Amino acid sequence: GRALSKEDINSIRAFLLLSAKQSVMKYKVTEIEDISSILCYLVTNTCEDHVVDMLQLLLALTAEHSAVLPRFDELGGVKVLLLLLKQESETVRIFALKTLGSYLAACPPKQSNKLLTKSGLFGIIAESLASKSDVVTIATYNALFELMIDHISRQRNADKFMDIDPDSIIKYPREYFALSEGLDL
């Protein structure tokens, strides 16, 4: 037979990721192996398209399925996302930011507060992003803005600055200074 085209392979990969998502979402309790597999894949894979696809899966899971959060915590998911912020690919960095934002929005306030204050999360984010570029692109700015207002989209917006909803409130005002100082905003 003929070799599969890139489009065919992408379609098969999309179907497999959808099947994996549905499998995880089907149960009230997420198995540690499910999240462990995703995090290991993110750390070991070097293909940008595959990593972005898996980050989009994790973004959807953290946003839609609260049973993922305890396993994500248990396995050091935040550390994996912070590691991905040091990747060369801006798209990987953006989806790592979005997944981190989705996680922060979904986890209990006490836990997100602990993460923000004790670890200096936004300072680490700024440091990681600054190590890769002297310039904050529109796409990175938009992802950071989404994180700050706690409204995470699932798309990468690189064409224009986000439209600001007049009802938007910066959820992490103190942490804004760590970001702005670290990134020279």
C-alpha cells in the first residue's frame, strides 16, 4: 500500500488523543498512570507538534476534569510545566503557560496561594521566559495576560493583543510585579 501522508498521520494522532481524553474523563478518579504517562511523554519527547498536542490534552483535562488535579500535584506536574517554559519552541512555552493557568484556576485557593507565595511561581515563569528571549511576543503576552486574569483560552493568539473585557480583573496583582520586573514589561 501507499505510505500515509502527514495529514493522515495527524488525523490518526488527533483521534488517539481524543480517545485518551475520553478514557481519562470517563472515570471519577484519574489513575496515576494516566497522568504519569502524559508527564513522562512531555519530558522525553522532542517533537514540537507532539508536545503541543499533549499539552493541549493536559490543558483540556485540567480545565474539564477536577480528578486530574490530585494526580497532577502528586507527580510534580507544575515542575514539568516549568521545565517546558525553558524549551526553544515558543508554542510549547505558550501552551505550558496556558496549562499552568488552567491548573491554577482549577486548584483550591489554599493550594494555588501556597504555590504562588512559597515558590515564587511568577518569578520563576519570568526568569524562564526571559532566558529564551529578550522580547515578549504578542502570543506570549496574551498567554501571560490570560494567566493573570484567570481566563485561559485553548488557542494560541499571535496576531493581535487580546480584547480586554471591561469586567476582567487581575487575579494575581502582587505576582504581576514579579512578571513585569523579570520580563521588563
